[in-house]
Amino acid sequence: MRVLLISTYELGRQPFGLASPAACIGKDGHDVQCVDTSRTPLTAELIRNARLIAFYLPMHTATRLAAPLIQAARRINPDAHLCGYGLYAPLNAAYLRGLGLETLIGGEFEESLRRLASASPVPADLVSLDRIPFSVPDRSHLPPLGGYAKLIHGAGERVTGYTEASRGCKHLCRHCPVVPVYQGAFRIVPAEIVLADIANQAAAGARHITFGDPDFFNGPTHAIRIVEELHRQHPHLTYDVTIKVEHLLRHRDLLPTLHSTGCLLITSAAESVDDDILLRLNKGHTRADFLEAVRLCRSAGLALSPTFIPFTPWTTWDGYRDLLHVIADHDLIENVAPIQLALRLLITNGSLLLELPEIAAIVEPFQHEALLHRWRHPDPSIDQLAERLMRLVDNSQKQAEPRARTFARIWEAAQCGVWPDIPILPSRATIPYLNEPWYC
């Protein structure tokens, strides 16, 4: 069967969500084509020639971008079987089915896609948490790594690969889209598969690897085994990971190992520095924990890049200003992408946030095309501030404005006073970052 796998957006990365199922399906002798529309146009000819067309829907932006392509695929090739897979497929089943998708797969998707390609029966709506066999991802049909986001480190940049050592998450943070699908389940990708994928990307020019696990320390023994072997096989490679604040504290003894094996950067979803908001989000850490994680990472020689959701129904002017003060007082301005200071809480279908009475009281009915529940802050001036800052950040990105200058403008927009002309340490040159802003 001729199979067409389509990705629209994966945070500027070469899509693992295409390469992994391509390898699994290809083992059965099917003709697999992969198109990453963020880099390559999707042609009518590719659509017409496919019998199975599967759209990878791992996040909000990817799904919004996929919607018109799904409609076009149904119009151009009405005989093809259309499928959606990834976190946002089951979360938006009714809307996606209305666009023309026939099968929706959440959770572990490779084996289900392989069965679809072989014309084996698969439930129309499937969330599979089965432990499945993995194949080494097949990246041969994807654009070269050099065309994707890069790590900026010092005065240079490094071609960056991407892989996953695990999926799902053991934790139940209320705002996280992983939770409605995996519901606390956690699945590992075998170490030999991960290392073979890294070796292939290194051979293709990668000098840095991003591990895309929702939390790299959900399975700390598995994670450390992989990075120690990675460093043994490829001592020139560096890497970055995502780890919860809670796990940075619990596994502080492993941070020196991360540093010694080439870890340059840790992304951590701090979300807030307000303990009441952190409790409502069920984050599992406090303000003091976050500040301790900052200290621990610095002591281990690791750059910490915290992410935030600064605008929630509980945000106040004083609370937002406090967040800015914490970032400034702890020399984190250069560690925080400016977009992180303008984001609003996104409430998906099935979100555990809907269990909170104060959320249920303010959300609008689920809006299928927007893929979210809209909400308004009780204080309209907070929503106005969020809108103003989003425009400010968008303009700063278009102008490639330094982070410190953007932070100063955010500081003044939030009525914190005139930004003091003080030195900010450490300098930007010493803090690595990926040149694709963090979106969802």
C-alpha cells in the first residue's frame, strides 16, 4: 500500500512522529512517503497517489495547521483512508471526524498505523497504551537536519537532532494535554532504538540532540543508561532534556552525570512562582522548590530554561509583577524565552482543569475549530495586559530583539517602573538555547 504520513509542526524539529511510524510501516514492504509541511509543500500528486493518509497531531498548533490540509486531502482523494494520530487526535475526535478523518489514534500509534496500512481492522477511535515493538526511525524521506531549529551556543550554532527515550508521564498536572490520553501511564523506548537513532542523526551531521520526552526523569535509570552510552559512543555530541522541578530535586545526585555526559540545557515547566496557582495546577512543586532547582542546576553547570503560564484565571497584577521580579532577581532573564511571559492558560477538551469549580464557572463551551475552551479573566485589565504583551513579544521576535531588551519593555508594560540600567549575568553568550520559540 502507498502510505502518506504528514506533519505540519513539531517545534522546529525533524519530525520523530513521521520517522518512527515510517520505519514500522516500511518493514512490511509498504511504500511510505513523509511530508513535513513546515519545510516541504504538500502536493496534490502525493495526495492522489496515497491509499492511506495519516496526519500527525501532537499539539495544538500542529492540529490547527492540519485542518485545511485534511479537508484538501478528502476533496482530492475521496477514496483514501484518512487517519489522525498523536495527543490531539483523540482530544478533538468530533471536530476531526467532521473534517474527514476516519480513524483517530492516541497514545502508542506505530503498531496501529502498521495495521491500518496492512488493511487489518483498527477501532475508529483508539487510545492505545500497549507496550509496542519499536523500529529505528526512518528519516530518509525527511528534509536534512540542517534545515531545522539549531542550538545556539556562544558565537556558534549546532545542527540539532531530535529523539524520544520515553512517552507519556507518571504525573497528573491538570493543564497538561498528555494527561487525558496517557492518564499517568509511562512507556519507554528501548535504549538500543534510541541510541541507533542518535547514531544515524550524528552521521547526518547532528552535533546536538534534543530529547523530547515529556519528562526525561520519569525513568531516571533508563535515562542515565542512555546518556552515558551516548557520551561513550559520541563524546562530541551535546544534548538537552526536559525535567520536572520535582524530579530535579528528587534526583539531584544525577545532575552532575547529566553535565559530564554533555547535557547543556534543561527545560523545566515551572509554570508559576505563586504557590496557590501551582497547587491548583497540581504541579508537585512550590516556589521555593523552583528556586532550589535553579540553584542546583547552576551548581552542576547546567543551564535551566524555565517555562511559564503567566496568565491564568488566578493571575493578579501583583502576581505578574512578582514573577518578573523573581526572574530579574535570580538572573534568569536570559534563560527565559520572552514568549513565556505572554502565554495564557490553554484549556483543552478533557482537561483536568475542568474539574475545578472556579474553572467550570468561567469557561465557554468547547470550541472545536479553536481546539479549546475559551475563558475570560474576572479582571478585564489582566486580559488586556496579556494581549498587549503578546503583540510586544511578537514584534520583538520579528526584529530579533535581544531578550534583555524585550524583558525591559515587558517590565515597563506591566507597570513595574522604569527598568534599571543594571548588568545582567550570566551573559547571553554563556547560555545555550534553541532558536525555535517554545509553543504548543
